[in-house]
Amino acid sequence: MAANLVSYVMQLLTPDMIGRMAAALGLNRDDAQTGIGAAVPALLAAFSSAAAKPGGAQNLVDSVKRQSGVLDNLAGMIGGGGQSSLIEKGTGMLGSLLGGQDQSALAGAIGKYAGLGQNASSSLLGMLAPLVMGAIGKQIGTGNLDANSVTGLLTSQKDQIAQALPSGMSRLLGGTGLLDSVTGAAGSAAAAAGQAGRAAAAATGQYASAAGRAAATGSAVPTWIYWVIPLALIAGLAWYLLGDRIDQVAQQEPAPAPSIVVGGVDIGKQVNDSLGQVRTSLAGVTDAASARAALPRLQAATAQIDKVGTMVGQLPAEQRQVVGGVVASAMVTIDQMINKVLAIPGIGDVLKPTADNLRTKLAALSGQPSTVGTGR
């Protein structure tokens, strides 16, 4: 099974494929790329939620089987004679699996997040759905394809899907039920933190009582020892409970930039979308192949951040500080993610020049010193 299903699907969407999709739908390449980056994890989350419903897993299996050869022919279909048929079949398949209301909600969320119209986002989903189905089938294998294997694959991927889903999409799809299968992954770190906090409070209370008794009886044991012990226990407990969730916590999104319009362009949205695209792209990098797949998305996000920097210069000082504060907050997480990714063997040669350029552009936009060349 795939180490990261989102990453696997995104590797199939080469720069040439994204360009074909954008041209076929009459979209700006960057807008199409933003829509694709949000749509792939959203589709996987929606399929996972659909599989959890009565009969849903078998419906999903049937859909996967019907798309068994789509990966081999997809490039020829996009921009070719089979394009309309592909979109029509993909749209019909989504309607059958999700229902008309949820399908419309998903298309509407993609459209709002990427700045696309409802028709364009619906067509984009129609193109992507067969590819995602084909990828699921490829990972499981024809001989092992059944309701249990499909459900097992999607369940095993819920953390990666949750991490890859931009926060803007999470907000837009909140309450629809399409994300029910992965929302537990987002809350696991908070639950563990709460558990650690409760245990820590209990430990501290117990040792504080002991310290008070020692002071009252004149014990020779120094009272500071009663505070050092619980602190050590708290640290150990936090490490045990939260150690395997560090990556999720590190990728939590900062507060979004507010809406700031200049020349008809919402700079706040541009900043939020660009930062979200950077985090999503970095989260999917696990090896050299996924790094090469992420490279064009990171380059596009860097170019967009540079463009935003020019527009921010037209803002009053107070608004520039607001944007700079949002970017500076995001830089902490992005720096951590870049450092982690570049530490993977074989990835530095692929991503480091773009990562350094990205850090420089973010630093300029935030008004903070650049971390390039500092060893961070």
C-alpha cells in the first residue's frame, strides 16, 4: 500500500498534466494547480467518508474497478477527443458516490478556495475523480480489490489526508460530513495534549501536597525535589503522548490574514492561499520522486508570494504590519517543515534552491531576517 496516497496521486499529476488540465478547462495554470492541490485530499476524504456508509465501500470498489485502466490513458484523454467523456463519467461517478448535494458542496468549496467558477471546479473534479480512483486501484492491486481492502487503505491514510487538506477547505466543507472520516486525525493531538495536561496537573498536585507535609514536619529532604520530580514526569509523559504527533502539531496553521483588497485583488486571500500551498506541498514530500512532484507547486507559490510582496508595498504601514505578522508566524512552521524535508536523503539537490528562494521571499514579505545561510 502507498506510504502516502496523496503524494502518490500528486506525482501522477506532472507539470505537463496540470498544464493540459488548465488549458482544457480554460484556466490559469496557477489557479488550476491551487484547485488540484485542494481537490485531491478533499476527494480522498470524501471517498473515505462515503466508504463508511452502509453499502458505500462496495460502491467505491465498483467505481475503482471501472477506472482500472484510466491511468494508462489519462494523458491522451486530457485535451483530446475523450475529454468530454472523461469529465462526464467522472462527474456521474461522484454523483453516485456522494449524492448531488455533497457533490455540489465539494465543487463549490473548490471553486471558492481556488477562485474558480462552479462549472470549472465541477469539471476539474470530473477529471480528477477517475485518476484518484485509478490510483486507489493501483495501490491495492486487482487481485486484492474488495470492500475491506479499499476501506483499510483509506483508513490507514487518514492522517496524511488530513495534513494535506488546506485549512481553507476544511472551513468551507465544515458541517457537510464530507470530512468526517479524517476530522478525528486533526483532533488527536489536542486530545493527547489534554490528556497530558490532566496527568500533569494530578502529578503536580500530589507532589505539592508532599512538599507541604515535608515543610510542616521539618523533613531533611529539600522541598525543591518535590517540584523537580513532577516536572520530569510531565516532560516524560508529554514525550510519550505527543512524540508521534510532532509533525501534526508543527503543521498547524497560523491565524489567516484578513481580507485586504488592493486594485480589486484580495491580498489576504493571496497570502493565505500561497502559504497553504507551501505547507501542503511540503507535507507530501517523502522521497526524491515526491520532491520532484512538489517542485512546480513550490515554485508557483514562491512566485505568487513575490507578486504579493509588490502589492503589499502599496498598503498603509498598519496593514503591512498585519500581513507581515501573519507571514512571520507562518515562517516558523514552514522553516521546520523545510528543514525536515531537506534532511531526507536525495531531496536537497531537488528542493534546496527553491526552498532558499522561498525563505528569502517570505522574509522580505514578513520584514524578518532571512534564515537562508544561517544553518536553520
